[in-house]
Amino acid sequence: MAKSPIVKLKDLALTPQVAGAGFEAHLASIAAPLGARRLGARYVEVPAGRKAWPLHCHHANDELFVILSGAGRLRFGAETFAVAEGDVVVCPAGGPETAHQLIADDAGPLRYLAVSTMNEPDVMEYPDSGKVTVFAGAAPGGNKAARRFEGTFRSDSRVGYWEGET
């Protein structure tokens, strides 16, 4: 008998992700367990007043968020937009002008599907903290064991291309 291609959101085992006072999410991978390699999808629950991830942009991956329940705010570039059940948010690859972050309202939780292309390598920028992250071998949200390189750096810690070469 073939494995069912249907995911029942109510049956997903959620993994908590907590960082500092403002970041918390409960996540479950959807696409990869069913064999998808070029499309990423996660179910995400963000408790009241919390954020799942820092404000960030992807240089190689588009993301789409389907708001299933709850309400919150989307930071997108320099703007902020209200989001609620039934909304679909599109965040194309780009620079800080497409940086995005979902924040659950105080009434929370905010529940959504996060869908993305799975291009690698990817470069991500974090405008609030001035950081850059590079992933190679597996896209963000992909199989961490398959990563050949992962690094997070301050964007102002540049060195010259030829520096240190002999």
C-alpha cells in the first residue's frame, strides 16, 4: 500500500523552537517527509506576542505563507501589514526590501503554512541585527545533515578578496 500523500495538520507532532524572550514557534515539516525535495513546507504555530524567526530576507528562495488561524502583523521591508485567517503572504527572494517577519497578536496563537522553494546555496540577510547567513548543501529549512557549509557573520566584518592568500 502506498504512503498517503495527505497530511492531517491535527496529527502533526510539533517541535518547539525557542530563542530568547521574543522568539517561540512550534513546527512540523510537511513536504520533506512525503518526498518533496524542491518544495519546502512547514506548519507553524506562534504563541501570542511571539515571533518565529528574526526579520530576514532570502537571496535565493521565495516564500509564501498561508494564514490558517489567528491574527498578527507582517513586517515586510520598511512596512508593517495586518494579517489574519485566510490571508496569503508572498515574500519573493530579494534584499532588505523583501525582508519579512510574522508576529502573532497578543490574542495569539498565529497558525500558518510556510511554503518555500528549496534553492541552495542561499544567502540570508537580517536587517535588524546586521547579520548574514550562508547555507550550502541544503536550503534553509532543509536537511541540516546534508549541509556542506553553514555560516553566520556580521555583515560589517568584511575582508578583502585577496587578504590572507599566498
